[in-house]
Amino acid sequence: MLLIKGGKFYNKTGGRSCCLLIENDKIIDISEKIPETAEMTVIDASGLIVAPGLVDMHVHFREPGFEYKEDIQTGAAAAAAGGFTTVCCMPNTLPVADCREVIELILQKSTRETLCAPITVLPIGAVTKGQKGEELTDFAKLKNAGAVALSDDGMPIISNEVMRKALIEADKERMLIISHCEEEEPMVERDVRLVAETGTKIHIAHVSTAEAVDSIRKAKAAGVKVTAETCPHYFLLTEEAIATKGTNAKMSPPLRTEKDVEAIIEGLADGTIDAIVTDHAPHSAEEKAQPFNDAPNGIIGLETALALSLTFLHKTGMFSIEDVINLMSKKPAKILGLKTDKLKKGEEADIVIFDPYETWTVDPEKFKSKARNTPFGGMELNGKVRGIVSKGLYMPI
């Protein structure tokens, strides 16, 4: 049995100090005081936050096909180090995750017995075959194989008719399409219009512009079933970071202006943007060392996202700790149809333990990820993960 004592627990009623007892993988008691016994492993969480495990609905673990950048093992280790107990892998692998075989392969490599860190890895299936934007994949087969959602990732569907058909077919299978609007403003407008016309739903990935935030806000006000996410780099950095960070600040969509950063924060505050994700996109040092125009897009984010959110959203007084937990755990879980009320007697233990104020300096050489492509190296942050509990196991960080 595992006893977590002395921490401030965050569930649907807000934060409160109590003790939590876990046996096997279930929470069997939550009380103000639980007597210790010899058979218990005791975690003293005094001064720490105990919250539902973080959920990242947008990562790239690169396996199969690009394991030199990252693989499921190292991606899982990076996720655990950042407090994430559930992650969703985008389908731009080689081969593309557009069929049952690739979805099943990812899940086989993500079991409790095979992973080095006790997290849950959920594959996202491709909307179209080969991510070519032409012929739809078999949504039912992808769902039955274990796909949690659908996306064509960085190859957004250009054809209005293909997108319309995809939304309708996904709705029939009760699956969510995550749309990567690379040409952000016009594609967001196109997607919310199609959703309104078809009565379906959609999730907009990595929102980065003030105009996109405004379009999503208006769509929500009109009753359109749209949700949205952003990443820490979009509420923190502007395009000026490229001058000092080079290719480690190159991503798609790109960094924007101060006006856009302000709009992203406002969108998070008023509920227009529902979730904070990482878009963890590892690349090799050799790839990122190329000239700017040749280097691939993307940065890694799993090991810094919580601290960046605590430092630049909570410590500034704009957001509460509970707000950050909602944006990084409960809301993404709800969007995906996963459990949100995790800190509850009888539920599977799925927990992150962190110190919201511990100061540390980002050192990419200490990352669990294979990759080092971050613009946050050397930055002093507040908020340090101390451990996770998932799949019946406690993993100190």
C-alpha cells in the first residue's frame, strides 16, 4: 500500500490538505488522517500539490520510423519527468498511423510491462490515408484498435468536401478530429463553419494568433461545438526569440507578436482556449543545426510545460494553481472523453505531485528526452515535479 500524506489535494472541490491511501492501483481512502502501518510505503507530500496526472493531448514520440529523434520509451520518460501520466501521440510516423497495425504497434510498445515510466500512451489515428488529405481512413477500425482521436497533424486537409465528410464520419463513430490549422486564421474559420453546418465537433490544435482566438470565441458564443488548445511557447515567446534562439525557436505555427501572446493569455483566462499542451516535437541536434530555412519545425516541451505555466501564468497572479491543473489535466481529459474526477475513492490512482514554487534552471542536457531542441535552456523557472503515481506504481522524479 502507498500512503500520500500532508499534501494539498486538488479535486473537483478545490484544494484541501488530507491523506490518500492507494492499494494496488486503486484509491481506497481519502481522509484528513490515515494511521501509518508497517506495510505502507509513505510519501510525505507536506508543502506539495497532489493533483490529477497531467494530460498532454498533443505529442510526437516519433515511433515507428523516426526513433533517432525520440522513441516511446524516452518520450514516456520525458512525460513522467514533466508530470504527465497520459499523452496522445500524433500520427505522423513512418508508416503513418492510418491503419490498425500501426495503432496496435504503438499500444504494444506502451504497456505497463514494456514502458520505463508508468504512463498511458494513447495513439491518434490519421484522418486520411498517408495524411494525403484525399481518402478517409477507416475510422471504426482505428477506434477499435485503440485510437483516441483523429488528426492529419501537420498536413491539414485542404479540401472542404473531404473535411466535411471526415467530420460527419467521425461524428458517427463518436470520435474527435483534431485540426492542425497551419494557415491558421482562414482554416480555423473554415473548420468552425463546417462544424456549424454539419452539427459535429472539432478541436483546434496549437492556437497562436489573436484572430484565431477571436474566431473560436465567436464560434463558441454561437453554440458551435469547438474546443481549442495552445502551448506554453505561444503565451510566452514572440517572434523576437528567433534572434537569440535560432532554430530552437522555429515551429509551426510560428511564434507571433506581443499582441498575439496577450490574446492567447486572454483566451485561456476566459475559456476560449480549453487546454495547454506541449506539441512535444523532438528533432536531432544535426537537424536543428541546419540553416534556419532548412531546419525542421518544432520544439520539445514535456519537461518544461508545467513549470512554464506555473511561472508565467500562476506566479504572475493571473491564474490560480487550480486553473493550471484544469488547463493541463481536467479539461484535456474531458475533451478526449477520459476520466476527469481522478482523486476519488475507488478510482485508479493517476496522480502528479509537485512543488509549485521550487526554483530550478532548465538544463536540456539533463532531459529524459533524446532531443534538446528547446528555447528555454538556461531559464529559471518555478514549479518542480516530485513524482507521479500511475498504473499502480509510484515513480519519484
